[in-house]
Amino acid sequence: MTDSLLSGTIEPDARLVARIASSDQAALAELNARHSKTLYAVAYSVLFDPEAAEEVVAATFREVWRTARWFDAGRRSAQLWLIETVRRLATGA
């Protein structure tokens, strides 16, 4: 259980991304737990293939791990960034 859950508060997604940028694997796992179902639905709506959609979601979180340091919370929400990433990977754009 994460510290934020123990204290009764939910850590904002943008803060999780900042922690991921500092190589915090627990933050990546938390972000994945929060958003993987939504991202899967987006990927599936593009690909219509369950296995391919799962692969794209996994690739999205690998990219998040690689690029979190460049995320700008002032430009868009972390959720929108994740959705944009999964759509880009699903469409091959």
C-alpha cells in the first residue's frame, strides 16, 4: 500500500510522474494501476485486438518511464498525456 493511501489522500498523477522521472518504480506501478483499464479501452478501440491492446498499454508505460522527465503538467494533465501516448502508439503515428 502506498504512503498516500495510508494517509487517506490520493497523490495527484502529476506528482506520480515527477516521482517516475526520479526513477521511482512504485510511482509507475501506481500510475499503471490507476490508468491501465482506461488506456486498454482506448487501445482496443483503435486496434480491436485484445493482445495488441495489452502490448500497446505496456509500451505506453515503458515510454512513460523513459520520458517522464519531459512531462509538463502546465501543458496538459497526466491522464491526457497517457491517452495521447497510447493513441499514438496504437495508430503507429
